[in-house]
Amino acid sequence: MRHILFVDAAHPILEKHLTDFGYTCHHHYQTSKTDLQKILPQFFGVVLRSRINIDRQFIDAGKNLKFIAREGVGTEHIDVDYTKKQGIEVIISPEGSMDTVAEHAIGLLLALLNHIPRANQQVKAGLWKREENRAVELKGKTVGIVGYGNMGRALAQRLVGFGCQVIAYDKYKTNYGDQYAKAVNLTTLQAESDIVSFHVFYEPENHLFVNDDYLSAFQKNIYLINTARGLILNTADLVRHLKIGKVRGAALDVLEYEEQSFSMLKMDNLPAPFQYLVESEHVILSPHIAGWSFESKKNHGEVLAEKIKQLFG
């Protein structure tokens, strides 16, 4: 009998499929990492989101471990190189939330261009400002997508329907242009984009790469969307470009501070760059929910189940 350890709660559809495949599932949603390592030798696979770090010590404890299934995309908390050396598959499910992320990015973009959050607050406060909230149309704009994987392509597919010219740059791919987006180099993307949307994964090489030099290279004043990872974007440099108008507006679902101490920050003790984002009328923030839908929760379960079946039966 193959046993599967659930460190975080997944959609019930995943456990149903795994049970149908002949696995036995065990729930340890509150168990500490230390205690998990004590029982880990009995497990064939682990299912989690991001509650614990999967480091060498944890991996070494999994003497019979064959896979780690991460419900979602990011693997910053998993020592992927070491798992590969130990012959352990790391399985992710980006396909599960690509539509949700694309829709959220569209929502952020439309809200930004049409000043919807600001206008909503003004009307609720008894203010009726029409000229001050005149919109910028999405139609006819060139949108540059940085990172043309599942999420980037799903966004491009939707942008075509808005009458946009969509271009994409992905340093990890070749021959990735399709009917939704034209593949270009980074220089072309920075020359032509009116709007830029980031859809890249995080790794040390990508740490805060969206910085002063990167933003200065755009030839137009741009709108910026980030639904990828907070640690790819230098907040202080973004603020500088918002202040000078190089970035006309920004919509961020993820923040640089998340992976550090963001959950502990108090509104009266914020880093200065984040304080600016909070107070700016040209910035929209959401709490890392771009991939967080009822549908995506189920989709992640379906995707992981299928991948586990294909790899291990």
C-alpha cells in the first residue's frame, strides 16, 4: 500500500483520484515539520502548498519518498536541485490556475486604466468626479508579456479579444510565438510596450530583476502589472518610476515583502516604498489572490492527480 502525506488541505478531488489509484491518504495539516520528518519514511508521496520548507533535512528523512506534489506553481520553498539528486519528482500544477490568473490580470488592468477603485471610493464619499477619472482604452495598446508560459499565454489569449497588439519575451523558451502573441527580444518589448505584465517564476537569477535599469529601458511611459512573484520586482525602484511618471500606474497582486515579513507588518510601521504604494492613487494592490478561485482549487487537484497517475500509476 502506497501512503500519501497531505501537509496542506487540497481539493477533495485530488484525494478521491489518489484513492481510486490505490493510494492511502493521511492528513497532517497542523503537524510540525519536526514531527513530520519522524513519520516521513512511511510515505511514498507528499502533497503541500507552502506551509513548510522542503530542505535537505526533510528530504533525507523521506527515505521512501518518490514525489512531492506542490498544489500551485512556486517552488521557492523546495530544494528542487536536491530532490532531483535523490530521485524525487517535484510535481507542480500551473495549468490549474492559468485562467484565474489571466482573468485577475485583466481585472487589475481594466481597474487601473478606468480608475475604478478610486472612482468607487469617491462616489461612496459623495464625490462625483468625471473628468478626473477619464479612462485610457485598452484597445489598440501594445501589451508586453514577460514570461510566456501557462499564465502568460492565457492572458495573451484574452487580450486579443480586446483588440490589443500582444508581444512576448521569454528567455527560457524558443519558438514560442503563436496566434495570440508575437515573440520578441527584450529590447523590442521595452521599445514597443504600452503595458507590461509579468508572468515569470522566481529563482535567484530573477531576484529583483525589474529594477531601475530595467524600467528605464522602456521607451514609453508604461502601465505595469505583476501577478507573478513579489521578489522579481524592486519596490523602491518602482516607486521612483511612479513618482517621475515613467510608470503611469501599477497593479500588484504580489509584493517584494511577502517572502520575508509581510504578514507581520503593521500599517503604522511599513517600509517607505510600500507606504507609498498604499497611499498612491496610481497603484492597485491585491493580496496574492490572482490564482485563488474556487475553480482553480479544483483544477489544481485534477492536474496533480493526472500527473501522479502518468508518473507512477
